[in-house]
Amino acid sequence: MKNNFLFLRLLDRISFFFRWVNVDYPVFRKILQVKLMMDQRRVSTVLSNSSKKNREEDSINNFSKSLIFYGIVGLIMLPFIFMENQYFFQMSMIFAILSFLVMTTLISEFSSVLLDVRDKNILFSKPVSRKTINMAKTFHIIYYVLIITFCITGPSLIVALIKHGVLFFFLFLIEIIIISLLIIVLTGLVYLLVLKFFDGEKLKDIINYVQIILSIVLAVGYQLVGRLFVLVDKQLIFTPKWWQFFIFPVWFGAPFEVLLNHHTTSLLIALSLLAFIVPIGAILIYIKLMPSFEKNMQKLLNNQAKSKGRSYKFINRVSKLLCASREEQIFFKFAYSMMRREREFKLKIYPSLGFSLVFPFIFLANSLMHDSYQDVVNGKLYYNSYFCAFIVPTMIMMIKFSEKYQGSWLYKTTPIHEVTPIFKGVFKAFLLKLFIPVYCVVSISYLFIFGMRIIPDLIAVLLGILLYVVICFKAMKQSLPFSQKFEVAGQGQGIIIFFLMLILGVIAGIHVLFSFLNYGIYIYICLLLISNYVLWKKGFTISWDKVIE
């Protein structure tokens, strides 16, 4: 087992920095080394019946598949690299895309690591400073974020070196590292602010809401970057306004314009300075506040919760209304309770919830930038409501994980001969808990914009997404809900999710085609009703052997 990682050897070269900020470097290095070694040995329980060698190989392969997926996604930045002499615009767009991808990954995959308090029982009983512990935790995240970031930017870095030369390449490389550190630090500072003012169960709820807000701000901010530039005579012109200085991807585009196009205006110089001064300042502030961050995280251990008596009565009534059998009702209530209480589950799935809520409105806003309000109202942009289903693949993938996965042995003790009621109850609980609120917000907003004429289409969208739930379930590996351990690096299913998004596009396309027929939307609704009846009745019929490892 490899234990002297290249990352650790690189950190050895800058060990003076850690000593300068009062971090016990030998202890820091040992903690980080153990974390990285444990990551290599961590194996999904799906592979628990495999040999040790096969499990390790499969774990590495899963991580490699996810990195390949990030590399493929990074190809969307290549057209900007190929642009000529529009450095400010092209690099601002590249860093906006990169920020979007990296922060999305960070808040969905690594928030649970940043807010992890499970190692306190071991480390706090030893003579180790809290700053050292938190620094090790932060660099554990930095290690994986940098790997993912370089997979995303790898194709762009290679093309940049060939097309624009060595200076462009090294400036790009340095800024990639800086912006990755800035994103991690800013996310940590936001969580620190929340930890400072809230406590107990309320704190855990607020953190989940912060994730949704971060996702929305990120998606909206990404859209704003392109609006900063106006095309005039084949030249992209940047018109400065005070609020634009808060959009940090623009900071990282400015140095390219200054150093390579030699445009040394006061605006570009100011933005260039921000690209280096703000990250350094944020890092120093974060290091200074590390002890406070670790101290406040102990609030997450406060498990005092308010009584949920009324909520339980409501869920009990709803379960009887939505579920056909007694077994299905039991698992409906079980899943609803788990999704409400499991902090790590919510940390991983709530960012997707934020994107599902904001994307239908982002594309609507984009159209309003070019068309009149009346043209939009009379158009068919209500098909954007299909973006509500963005949360479905993530939910299907994450529903099998739990912090309390050791309790999954109970499945084997239940007198249930089929797994169908388990999955049907769990997915109905998911739809009620997470999807339906988002769909209602989008649908009501669209009704105000487009009018009552779109009611049949909104019904078709809902039925299409219900069908999509079963398709996503059949496309992924089936495992019993909440029966497996969370994995930091994911399960390498990014490519599957990508193709499931394409399937969602196909469902939306079929909806559009039926809309051109006389009474086509009503025919489509009837077909969806029949399809849903068949698939929800037969689609979850799986043998116990396939879901219990």
C-alpha cells in the first residue's frame, strides 16, 4: 500500500509555511497521510463480497471513471481557449465555468468532510491543536479538489500551451490553483459564519439551506459573467460597473489581458490585483479563524430536536393516501424520516435541489434578455419545467447511502418476500419530500407567467418525470435504501447521470412533438398515465438476491 504520496512530498517543500502559521507540521503530515491511506482502503459495501484485491481495484476504477467524466466535462472550455486575442472575455468565461464545476463538486461531495466531527474522539484526546486538525482536514479536501480541477482543466492546459505559449500556460496553471483554494476557503468561511450564529438541530437545517442558496447564487453568478461583455464590431467590450467587482471569475481573466495584450488600464490592473490579494487575504483569515471553526463545529453534536408530533400525524395520513399496502406505508414513513434527519444525505443532495429550483427560471430570464415579455408569454418556454427533474438522478444514486448503514441488517429480518413495496414507498417519500415542493414553486410561477393554458402541459411534465424516476432506477445499480456507507469520492456514476440527463431531454422532446398534433397533449397524457401505471407496478420487481450483498 502506497503511503508516501506525491502530495505529501510537495507539502514537505513548503513546510515552513505551516510552521509560520503555528501548525505542528509532523503531526499535520501524519494525520493527512492516514486520511489518504484510509481513502485508498475505503470500499463500497456493494463490493463487500469481492476479494480484497478486486475491491481495491474496483474502488480505484470507480474513482478513475469519475475523473474521466470530469475530463469530458472540461472539454466545454476548449472553444474559449481557441479564441484569438480576447483574453479578458475568454478567460473570464473559463474561470466562471471552472468555478461553477468546482464549487458544485465541493458543496455536494466534500461539505460532509469539511463538517465532519467524527474524528474528535480520537484526536481531541491527544496533544494536538485544533488548528492542526482543521488544517489536515482542509488539505484533505484540497487534495481531491485539485485532482478534480486538473482533470477538468487538463485538456484546456494542453491546448493553451500549444496555442498561446509558455507564459499563458503558467499563468493559467497558477490561477487554477489559486481559484481552487479561494473556492474552498470561501465555502469554509460561509459555514463558519453559519456555525457562529446557530446551534443544535436548527444549525443543521440552516447549513442545508445555505447549500441551496450557494447553488442558486453560483448558477446565477455564472450566467452574469457572459452579460458583462457586449459584442461591438466583432470586439467584446467590457463596460465597468461597481457590482461587477464582486464577480470573482472576472478578476482571474484580467491578468491575461494585462500581461498578454498589454492593456494596462486602471480597471484591469485593479481586477488583476484582486485576483491575488483577495485569495491570499481569505486564506490568512481562514487560518486565523480555524480554532474557532473547529470549536463551533462541536455544535453539530447537539442532537436536541423539537417534537414532530403534528408532522408525524400528517405523514401518517399521507402515507395511507399514497401507498397501496401496509408494507409500502411503513417504508414511506421510514424514508421520509431518514431524509429529514440524515445530515450527510442532505449535505449531498440539497445542492441538486437548488439547481432544480433555479434552472427553470435562469433559462426563462435568458430569453427575456433578447425577446419581449409578450413574446415569452406567448411562447413555449414552459417546457423548461423539465429542469425540475435535475434532482432525480442524484437522488436515485444517493438514496442507498446512510450514516446508519450498519442497521441495514434489519431488511433481512423483515417478513417481506418482495422488495417492490420498499422501493415504491421510498421513492414516493422522496417525491413528496424533495421533488413536489420544487415542482409546485416552478408550476405556480409559470402559471402566473404563461397563464392557465399550460395546465395540461404541466400535468404531462409531472407524469413524464414520474416515468423518469423508474427509468433512472432501472439504469443504475439497485441497492436497498440507506444500506451503504457514504463515499467521499463518489461511485463513478457521473457518466450514467449524464446519459440519464439525455433521456430526460428525449422525454421533453416527445412532449414537444405531441404538442404539434390536434389534441396531442391529451393523447400524450393518456399514454403517460398508462406507462406510469405499468412501470410503477412492474418496474420495482426485483429479487432479494440482487439488492442484498
